[in-house]
Amino acid sequence: MLDLLKSLTRTQKRNILIAIDAALIPFALLFAFSLNLSTGTAWSSFQAYLPILPYMLIVAAALSLWLGISSTILNDYDTGSIGRTGVFSILLAMTSTLLSTAANMALPLSSHVTFGITFFVFSIMSRAVLLQVVLAIYRNGTDRCRVLIYGAGTTGMQLVSALRNHEQIETVAFVDDSQALQGLNVLRLPVYSPVRIAEIVAEKKIDRVLLAIPSQSHPKQMQIARRLQKMGLEVQTLPSFSQLIGEEALVDKLTPVNPRKFLGRDEVMTAQEGGGEAYAGRRVLISGAGGSIGSELSRQVLEYNPQKIVLYELSELALYQIHQELTLLAEGSDIEIIPLLGSVTDARQVRRVLSDHQIEVVLHAAAYKHVPLVEFNPLAGLANNALGTQTLVTEAAEAGVGHFMLISSDKAVRPTNMMGASKRLAELVVQDVARRVAAPKGLKFSIVRFGNVLGSSGSVVPLFQEQLRRGGPLTVTHRDVSRYFMTVQEAVHLVLRAGSMANGGEVFVLDMGKPMKIEQLARQVIESAGFTVRDAQSPDGDIEIEFTGLRPGEKMTEELTLSGTQVGTGHKKIFFTIEDCLSEIEVASAMRSLRQALAASDEDAARTTVQRWVEGYNMPKETVHADREIVSPVS
């Protein structure tokens, strides 16, 4: 039966409705005559009316097509359709009056009026009955989705009314947090407490839950949705009325907040004054140019009007994006922008790039920086961060590059994780080449070290904002863990300024103010989005902060220097530190052992090498291997 129903064309469905209306006319006439005349007179009057009946049927079909009554979809038979049916009935009553008068039939006017009213009632009833028949056929012929409505308020009731005549969806019940509604029937559906959802789902075989609670905050809706999804249910959320009429965007209200809002101090961003001679008119290579630091380096170096910027990047997408951006920024100038795909570990390619483009300044920002990922992939991290730096700095010295600046991290100071250890090895290599090769040639090779960059890819603020979009919780490893923070614009500005001050061999340290507690940062992210923190003091808050425990090798706080000393420069935010470094033989031995471990794909040997040569690093008791879970980073 369902297949037959689905096979009907629109024209066939329209003809069926015209036929039904035509069939109702004689029944309505006979009923009207019975009410206004005696039984015998009613039947004889009906028989006398039969010659007129064909004309009535023709007029009825024409009026039905003209008014569009037979073209109205049963599901859409609303107030407007009922109104058109009323006009249809009035016109039929008038036609009946005119035809019976023309045929000299002495029928009272009340019979025609009663006929119009009767036909109107019959027509509406036929549509209602036909709709239920069609729905019954669909229900019996297809598997219906059984739906539970979360929220028995205005939105929930409107949703039930809209779905009541849906052939594939069956609304089963409400759940609502309001105790005043629990136990009642709303629109003939029972209202239950949310604590009984599991029981209701099993008992009533629920397939889907529709959240009809647009007044609740987005995080609370997401928390409810996740709880229901764990039960194996499909969950959908209804937008609010203000969203549907366009007064509020349908997208998530959690728009990204500028990371500098969370800095907790004034940002150091003065005009690009002084130091421009290190970059103006020079040929500059930026490794890792597509990353957070590298791309900002590219933008700010462009302001110094260099002759050429070589963007050296491993990621095709990242290189494409920064090249497109810089090309627009450099439009109208003589600055040449060169995008090059490549790895700093490829000695032959690095050598050719430095030679072909006669590079004068290298800003080395290429690195794997995500602590858990490098801990999970120690060989790749060491190859890129340590050996890649050795390749680039060695080739730069051989090519006579005048300025080389390694972008390092505070995690390189007495590191307790593999990412920090790989960056410390990179520092040791640069110090060795600066002292042994660069200095005799008058080349200025140096290092700049700073802490976390707010808003960079994979850093804590974007992570918190993404967790916030999902409804929380925001994860912090420890209540007292703290970190140094800078904005990427501020950090790059000071890096370039430090590069212009370099005489060779320095380890520059940027003044990053006081370290900030990650818990406090998480609170600021929550509050900046207009939500409240849910904790013991505020159990009804929106977002919870969850403490997951320190990861192996993670510090409570970071340090900026090994020696604890900082010597002032001409800039109040830039210092340099004097630190011990390895001898040429020690660096060569460390790199040789590291290459051997990488060649053998021996993680334990690589960690042993790092432990021997990197101050502060201790090999973890349980080495992280590929079958262990990564915990989200704090940065």
C-alpha cells in the first residue's frame, strides 16, 4: 500500500481530492434535505435534484481547481486552507440556489444554506480522516524515529505540534528540569524528570532526543548533549526564536577572544625604531615561515623593507597561506617574496637555497614545539629540532650568512621533556658553531629564548576556547602550574630587536613579566565568553575546570636561564645571560650518538644520549611509546 501511495503523481493526488469533494456533494445535499424537509419529501426532492447534480459536480471541480483546494498538501491544511474551503462551500451553495431556481425546483433557501454548511464540515472531516489514513500507512510501512523532547516549555510544545503529523517521526514524551511540570501531561504527552532518561529510553525505545531549551546557555546544552550521546542516542539542538528570526546569529556565540586580553600586563609593542639596519635591504630566510612565530616574523620583517624574503616551510598549506598574505602586503614594493618547500634536515637543499639566494640573515623558527607530541615521537622531534638546527646553522656558517638567530624556548632550561631537551641541544649546537666557526669570520650567530606564546597553534588559549565551544570542562594539569606568556606580536618584535643587537654567541632572554597560573587563565577564558565557572563555591556555574594531574616530565613552573643571571642591554625588555656550553668535542660526540640512535630507530638510546648531555633532563621511568595515550597539553 505504501509503494502505491508513493507512486502517485501530484496530478493523480489532485484528482483523488476532486473526486472525494465530488462524492461529498450528494451526501451533503441529502443530509441538508433531511434536516429541512420530511423524510419522504427529502428523498423525492433529492431525486428531483439529480438532473442538476452533474452541473454541480462540474462547477465544484472547476472551483476546486481555481481556489487551489485540491492542490493543498494534507500536512499543510491550515487555517488558510480552511478559509478557502469555506469560500468553496459558499460558492457551491450559491450555485445550487441558482441551478435549482433555473430548474423551477421549489426548495427553501434554508436547504441551500444547510447544504453549504454540511459540505464545509464534511470536506474538513474528509481531509482530517484522509491525513490520518495516509499517516497510518506510512507508520505501518516504515520504521518511525521515536523522539524524546528535552524541555516542555513553549519551544518544546511548538516542536511537538510541528511534528505531530510527521509521517516518519513520533514524539513520545517530554523531560524537563522543572518539578512543577514533572508528572503532568503536556499536549497529551507525559513529562518526566531528566534523572529517569535512561529508564525512559529503554522502556519507550527512544531513538533521538531533541533539545528544546534555547534559553539555557550553550555550555549547559552541550553538557546535556554529551550525557545523552553516551547513552547511544542521537541528539539535536533547536535554535532559539531570536536566532530563527535573525536577531541572533545561528552560529555559536563563542567568538574567539583576542589572546592579548589574557596577558595580565601591558603589551610591549613600540614602533619599529632602531635595529632596522639588520634587515633593511637584506636577503632574509625564515625557516618555519608558515608557523605561528614564523609567519609573524615574516610580517614584521617585511616592515623593515628587506630586499628579499625567502619563506622556507615544510607544510605546503602553511607556505601557501603565508605567501599569499605577504604577496598582498608587499604589493607595490620591490620586495621579492620567495616560497620554498623544504626541510631544515635536508643539508643539500639548505646549502643550495643559501647559495642561490645569497642569504644574509637567517631567522630559524622551524621546530616541533608541542610537548606531548614530541614526547610521543621523540626521534622525529630530535631529528627536526636538534639535527635540523645543526644542519641549518652549519650550512649558514659555511655560506657566510651574516646574522643567524635561533628561536628557542624556556622549556630548554633544565628540560624535563623531550621537546625542551631537543631545543636545548639546538642551543648547544648554535653556541658551538657561533664560537668555533662564525666568530672568526665576523658572523653574528645568537639565540633568543622566551616562554609561551598566547594564541599560537596548539597553545593553551585556543585549546581552552575549543573546550569551551564543546561545553567544557576546561582541562588544567595542576592547580598551581604556571607559565610565562607573551603575545606573538610582542615576542617577534623583541626577537627582531634582539637580533639587531647581537654581536655573536649571546643567549638573549626576553622579560615576560610574572608567570601566570593556568587555572587563572582558564577562569579568564570562561568569564570573557560571558559564562561562569562551576566549582564548589558556584555549583550552578556554566563551565567546570578539571584538573588532570601533571604529565610525566612536566614542570610546575618554567625558568628562563640556567645560570639565574640576566645582563641588561639597551632595551628594557631584552637581556642576555651567560651560560656554560659544551666543547666542540662534546657537541660532536652528542650529535654523533644522536644520529646513530636515529639511524637505528632506538628511542632508548636517543633518550640516553639526551640525558648525558642535557643538564636537568632525566629519562622517565616509563618511556612513552606509541600505544600510550596523549594528555591534552597545558603549553
